[in-house]
Amino acid sequence: MGILQQVLAVVHIVLAFAVGLNWIATPLYHDGSDSYPVWEFLNYFMAVAILIALIVNFLSKRALDREESDGSLTRRYFEVNLAFYASIVLVLWYYWNFFGSLFPETESAAVGLIHLEMWTLVDPLFVLVSGVTGFRLWRMAAMR
């Protein structure tokens, strides 16, 4: 299981870096058309990574909740809960946007514009959640 965790950790960290870098670089290379080929490629990897992040952060939260606790609020408590709830928000925002981009002909122009603007929230949140999940997976693999 340690090797799988390390591989998933590297994938999450690389994806976080790639999405962050592409998010910054898109205005520099985009030609103004309605097509975003790099994002269309990255979206499928992001879709899988987001589900993995949700699972990893859910399992971390469940493990924390099962531990004996004296009720104090610790750094670990905040880290685990913040990562879990951020993952839930990311899943909701990402998949609403992702499915909207897969079927753009079913939406009005106004909703299409909302989807386009939502990516400015989704992509930075993905970088944070994926990066945190990647480092958490790496630490979990190192503990075994």
C-alpha cells in the first residue's frame, strides 16, 4: 500500500503544479477562441484526482474521528477537517462545471459564462486540495 500511496502522492503533487502553472499561463498563450485544449486535456485527470482526494480526506477524517480524543482542538483536527470539507466543495463545483463543459449546447449563453467564471474558483481550490492531499499521502506512505 505504501508504493500506491507514493504514486498517488506524486500524481497529486504534479497535477497541482501543472494546474497552477497552466492557470497562470493560460492568458499568455490562449488565442481568444472558445477552445481551451490544454484544460480539456487536464480536466479528465483532475476529475479522477478530485475523487481520490475526497476518498483520502474522508478516510483521514474518519480515522481522526475514531481516535480517542479529549475534545481539544488541535492543528491536526483543523488540517483534516479543512481538507475534507474543501474536498466536498471542490467535488460539487468541479463536477457541475465539468459536466457543463461536456455539454455546452444544453445551456444558455449566460450559464456558459457562469461556468467559465467558476473555473477561476475551481482551479486554485484544486491546486490547494490536490497539493495537500499529495503531501498527506506522501507522509502516510513514509509512516509505514
